[in-house]
Amino acid sequence: MWTKRVGALAVLGAAAIGLTVVPTASAANSDCDFSTTTGKYSCNGSSQVRGPNDVVGAKLFTGRDYSGNEVTIWVPKPCPKNNKVDYSIDLHNELRNSISSVQGWSTCWVWLSRADGYRAGPFQGNHPDVGSDIDNQAVSVGLS
């Protein structure tokens, strides 16, 4: 399950104009997609979730060297470099505490945060191993 956060608050409820996502659990070793634009999540191809102009913001992997389950995060446009996290997503279910490698796309930098508030990053470009201080510990992802 993913929940898009605005600032420090998690936005809950379908009336939040597409800012909330409550996807179902995905199958093992699957490639899934989540769009920050539409708030949709699916493991049945990106066309099921992304907006018409979405671009890939990041790819998250549960294994090192880009292996295991993969989630592609779609964003409405390349991430601006404005000294803030533009998209914040809480990880739930099988992805929580399981991210081991990441790829930043479309000028997006990836930040991984633990439950204790520690944040690692920014991960720019390809990172086949996020490092022992955050490996299998991330509970949320930020894109800036």
C-alpha cells in the first residue's frame, strides 16, 4: 500500500483529489507501477496507472543489483531542483523494510527514510546497493 504525503501529513481518504493510494498486495517477483499523478497502483502494466504525460521518477527494487520485486514510480514531470522533496510516499506491505537498490530517473533524486526518522540520500541515478544504513529498512520514499 502506498500513501502520498503532503508535507508531514499523510493524506487519507478518496476525497483527497487523487493524493491517496491504497493498492492491493502484489504477487511475488512482480513489476508494479504507481503514479503520483493518478494515485493508482497496479502490477498489470504502466498503462493501467500512469497519466498521459507521466514520466518515470524512480524505480525501487527489493533485491540488490536491481533484482527482486520492482516498483516504478511515475511523476507528472521531471523533478524540479527546488531544495524540497516533491513527492513523498509511505511504503506498506511487502515493500516496507525491503528496498535494497534504486534508480533515479527524470532528474529525480531518491531519498529513503527509516521508521526512526533517519533519511538516506539523495540517490542520484543508479544505486545497485543502497548501503547497510538503509538496506531493508526504508518505510518511505521521497523524490526531489
